[in-house]
Amino acid sequence: MDVIEVIRAKRDGHRLTPEQIDWVIDAYTRGEVAEEQMSALAMAIFLRGMDRAEVSRWTEAMLASGERLDFTGLDRPTTDKHSTGGVGDKITLPLTPTVAACGGAVPQLSGRGLGHTGGTLDKLESIPGWRASLSTAEMRRVLEETGGVICAAGAGLAPADRKLYALRDVTGTVESIPLIAASIMSKKLAEGTGALVLDVKVGSGAFMKDVASARELARTMVDIGTDHGVRTVALLTDMSTPLGRRVGNALEVAEAVEVLSGAGPADVVGLTVALAREMLAAAGLTPGRGGVKDPAEALRDGSALAAWKDLVRAQGGDPEAPLPEAAERRVVLAPATGTLTRLDAYQVGLAAWRLGAGRARKEDAVSFGAGVTLHAKPGERVAAGEPLFTLHADEAARFDRAAQALEGSFDIGDDARHEPRPLVIDRIA
Amino acid sequence: MDVIEVIRAKRDGHRLTPEQIDWVIDAYTRGEVAEEQMSALAMAIFLRGMDRAEVSRWTEAMLASGERLDFTGLDRPTTDKHSTGGVGDKITLPLTPTVAACGGAVPQLSGRGLGHTGGTLDKLESIPGWRASLSTAEMRRVLEETGGVICAAGAGLAPADRKLYALRDVTGTVESIPLIAASIMSKKLAEGTGALVLDVKVGSGAFMKDVASARELARTMVDIGTDHGVRTVALLTDMSTPLGRRVGNALEVAEAVEVLSGAGPADVVGLTVALAREMLAAAGLTPGRGGVKDPAEALRDGSALAAWKDLVRAQGGDPEAPLPEAAERRVVLAPATGTLTRLDAYQVGLAAWRLGAGRARKEDAVSFGAGVTLHAKPGERVAAGEPLFTLHADEAARFDRAAQALEGSFDIGDDARHEPRPLVIDRIA
């Protein structure tokens, strides 16, 4: 097989054959296909696309490049969710123990944040003692004992994707729907879950800015999951404004604990319950039957909170320990009285990132205490001179640039004009 | 400047700004832009194109990456030609001394062959003693003494193009008209010629298989030359069948000498004269005025042959020495009687390559004696059982695969059906 022929085929608008796909992924993983050859192919795929059969095979080939976890033989079905990432998206934190409390097993491999969206592992690492890196055996033990596990993917899972993702990041080939879908799904399929719910974010704070692209990404991923025998469902959810009232690592953990305690912001509670119900349904679990609980009930009765504490302890964390706090705070006041009619997710995410909650490069450390507290959400009343945001940072020098990011991030207007957006925009199965 | 922004701009169909082009070529030459980034950009350019201003600037930036020769101050005007490469295209050999004999100065930087088309330097190196590598001072001295010089481009000329060409070769991004045009023109402009005639080949044996692509390439190159103050003209010439009757290094030198002696195949003579007249005209030289001779006259009166001998000697070669011959020969007989109505350039080129006349990789050596003699050209009569081709190789083991390449390469049919193609298809100025 000749890599130039494969590149030319895609460049000239042809479908890649299964043999071409298998060969090019394998040869790239082994280093026989050079980085500059794969980047030319990635750009050709970016501009020419791949059809369902090609994307499925591409995913399969990346999956085949590494090990595949196997959680068969547990006493309950596995079910997982993946979010395409957003601002204030701490949903994995309340969701995993909630589904565990209801009767599912959640083998969640998560990532770290890069850019304006946070990463689940960064958030959890703000809990004193908590460890993200587990061996496969530890992962299985935690999953068996607590019904959930949230940890970093080992280097052995889909190494082709790891290599390709790093390449796409520096070659302007990230925003390709088939390549994004194959990247996400190769990792999720390697994780060995039996059912999968995808939370595809759409809006300024998300990777997908418009509903059409988000729907195409969701459709592509659901098809890949289905083609691989995993029951897969996607929800398109709004990311035009941040989720919840807290953006930042430890700030979001605290908010997740509120939700797990039966309180917390309505949007975070609502999305947790919606996704948990989908995860149970995809795993064939029906609340009320065979001891399966409804997620809203698990949040109310303390069983989700208990599962959270078990899960944190099983990975070395102390769920009762105080969370890190940033040394400095600055309050931003509302300039007018009225209804908050808009609050932009991207700008809030950028502010949190500038405060130190995120990282610019993979090797950077994050500040656990840094972030933004939102004192009002769209649809709520604000009064001139009252707090609108509180900024948290380890160094006061960060406040000015963060405050700049927030300039123009919100509108305060007439009550009548505000039409709340639905959180769940569409469901694709 | 951020390379990912530059890649994204082209990927999304925008024009690159002059600043982006200058920066990316310079940063790539210095190694700051990585190979995998440039290959992604090259693929984006392949699929999105570049307009006249972009291609001109891209060429300018590659030119600026290295040194530029300066032949001002000679006692006659400089004029050069470039061919996009074909099978049996030995035209540079008779053309350079012919133009020199007529009153022009030809500073010709040539290349080596790769694939099924031969390289001028490989052909000339079959002359005992002849040297392709000259210093800039030697080049000027030979040009002053003989009116012509044919040598290898030094590493200092358009190093960005050298690097980019090697990259395109392995990343499926060769066949891009703007990138081909910029590559050719950056080298020709670095050579410092005052006038330039482009011989753009079209047909099975050429890079450009159809007239529309060839015309687009010609137009693009003429525009670049014009934008840089060089009088540039292009001829579109037929490469559906080989030029002349000999394909192979020493075989083509012998045929060039025939032409210089006032004989030789009509197509080689015709194209030599046509290109020589264009080169003289582009340099402002008019036959009959100020001692300028017409090219057909220079071929007839021995002055072109004398210039050839001077030129060969000035670069260390012995024009009287016997040329290398291959050790083995095999004759392929005509299977039928009739008119040769078609003889495919690509297949003949491939046969010559398999016989050892060309190289598969840059570091390979060529066989000087290997090649194909054509005993009939399209339009000529052949008789069943008489020789159609003679194959020349250093090892008899090469004959079978070469003969396979020739299977189906020709048609023998009815006299009435043959319509000769014009050699010069179009002229673009």
C-alpha cells in the first residue's frame, strides 16, 4: 500500500477503502507513515469529508491500534456519557454517582481541559488526595465497589488517536466532524461501555457553534456507536451560556456537591437528571423495576451523595476535606437594573481561563481555586451596583484581563424580551 | 503570526495576505513552521487554490529565501526556456547552442529526471567528462565564452522551493497548478534571466494530461513572470507521443547532435526552431538585424553545432568522444502492416524508465545507454515483422517488464484515419 495513493484518493474526492483505512492508521501508529503525510491526509479529509462507512472503519482502525477494556461480568450493565465540552460543564461529577446510585455502572475515562473549556480530571484533582491515574485492575475494582469510576485514559488506549489528535492540534485540522467523531468514539469504544449517551454542546462556549454542525456531529457519533454494537443516544444541549453558577475547578466541585445534596442550580440538576435517565434507558434499566431508582429520587434521598463520597474515597480523595480557595477576589458590579437577557459562555470561559482555571499548553498546571461565580443567570433580575460576577484568582494581577474578557459578555434589558432557551435542543438516536 | 491561523485561512477559502505568505515561507525555510504544518497548508492550497496576487507573492517569497544570480553586464541579452518535462524531450540540448549561435545568452539551470520523464543533466552527463556542477563564477565565464551554460542549480537558489518540493513529493500535493507554477518560476527568476519561454507539455507523457490544465498552468506562469518584470511567453506543445525517435540519455544526446548537424527528426527540429525564435523575440533580438541569425539558418550553417561543441568543452566534456552504449538490445517487431496511428508517450517513457534510463529515487544512478529507439512515428507506415522498437539496457533481465509497458502503447490502422496533431497547440503571452 502506498500512502501517496491514499492521500490522492481522498484529495480527489474518492471514498477510502477499508483496506486503505486500516493500513494508513496502522502504518501511522507504527511511524511508517510520516507526520507530514498524515497531516496532508487530515486536511484532505477536512475538505472532502468521509461517509458513514469510512468514519466507522476509521474509528475501528484507531480502536484496533490499542488495547480495549472489558467490563463484562460486572453485576450491572455499563453505561457512560461523553460531553463535547463546555463552560461550567461539571455534569460528570453529579451524574456518575447518580447513575451508580440508580443501578448502572459508569466506567468514565475523562480528560483535562485545554483552552476555554475545563476538564473533568482537573476539577476532581482539586479534591485533596484524589488520584486520576488508575491501573485497569484498580479501575475495575473501583467500578465494582462503587458503581462508578472517573479516571484518565491510559496510554495504551487508541494510541493512533492520541498521536493524530496532537498532530491535528498543530495543523489546523481539528474542526473536522468525521475526525472529531472518530476521535471521541475510538476512546469511548476502547473504554468497553455497553451503552453511551453523548452530550453534544452547541453555542458560543462549545466547539460546535451552530445547531446544524452539532446535529451532524451527533448523528455521526451515534452511527459509529450503533455500527459497533453500543447503544448510543445523543442530546444536543445549549452552551450559549455557562452551565450552573460556578466556572472553575474547585468552584464546580462545590456546585456538584450542592446538586448531589438535592439543591443546586436548576440547569445543572435538569441536565444531570436528563442524561442519567438516558444512560439508564440505553443500558436497559427501567426505574421502578429490579431495584432501579429514578435519578431525581437518587438526588433527593441522599443515595447519589453517598455514592459520590464512596467514589471519591475509592480513588484516594477526602470528600469532607475543605476545597482549595483562590487567594484573591474581585467583584464585578451590574451597570444597570433589569433582566439579564444574555450571558455569553465563551467570554465567561475565557475569563475563567485568564484567571488561571485552565491551561494554555498541555504541560501547564491549573489553579484549583480560580474561576468565576455568576450572581445572575439569563432570565434573572439584576440591580445596578449589585454584584454580577465574583472573580477568583491566586494573583490579583490576573483580574484586569479577565474583566476585559467579560466586557460585552452580557445584556441587561427588558423583562418581557427574555425568552429562555431550552437546555435540551434535540435528541438523536 | 500564527501558522495555524494561516492554514485555517486557506482551508476556509480565504485569500492569504502578502504578510502571511512572506512569513510562512520564511518561517518554513528557517524550520519554525514544521513539515506537517506546511503539508497541511499545501493540501489546503491544492484544494482551495491561490489567485494571481497570491501566487506571485508566494513565488516572490520563495525567491527571497535564497540568492539570486545576476547576469546583467553581458554583451548580449539573456533568454531562457523551461519545459515542464516530457518523454524524449531533449530540446534543451539543440536549443541552447542554437540560440547562442543566433546572438542570445542562455543561462539554463536544469534538473535531473525522476519517474518516466528524463532530466537534461542526466542526458548531458552521458558525455564523457561533462560536469553539471559549476560555481556562479564558472557559470558566468562559460556563458560569456559560449553564449550558453547548462548546469545544476546550486543549493542557495530558492531553498524554500527545494524544501517544499521534497515535501510535496511525499504528501500527495505535487499536482497543484499554483504550487507547480511558483516552484518553476521561483527557480527561473532566481536564475536572473531577462526573458523566458515556457514549453508547457500536454498529453499522456506530460504532467498536464489535458489542454485546459496546461493552459491554466501556462497562464499562471506567464503572469508570475510578467509580474516580476521578465518577458515571458508560453507554448503549449503536444506530449501525447514522444519527441523524436530516441528516448534515453546518450540516445537523446546523439539525436540532438543530428539536429545540430542540420538533420534529425522533423518534430525535434520544428520545436527547437519555434522555441528559439520565441526566445530571441522575448529578448528583443530580431533575425537579420544587428548580426542576429535565424535559428533554422544556425542549424543549417554549422554555427549551432560549433556552439554546441564549445559549450560541451567549456564544461569539461569531449564532444567528439563516443557516447556510452547499453550492453544488451532487444527488438520488438510490428505485429501488423499499416499506418502507426498512435504511440503513447507515457508508456514509452515508462519502458525507458524500466530499462534503466530513469531513476525511482533521487539517490539512484541512471544508465546512460539505456532507452528506446522508435523505428516509426505516428503517421508513418509499418510492416508486420519489421522492427517497431529497439530496447537498450545494461541487463537483459530488464527487457520483459519494459516490453510489458509497451503493450497496447500503439495502434496500427488505416492510413486515412490518421490525423497528425499539431506540435504547437497554443501560444500564451
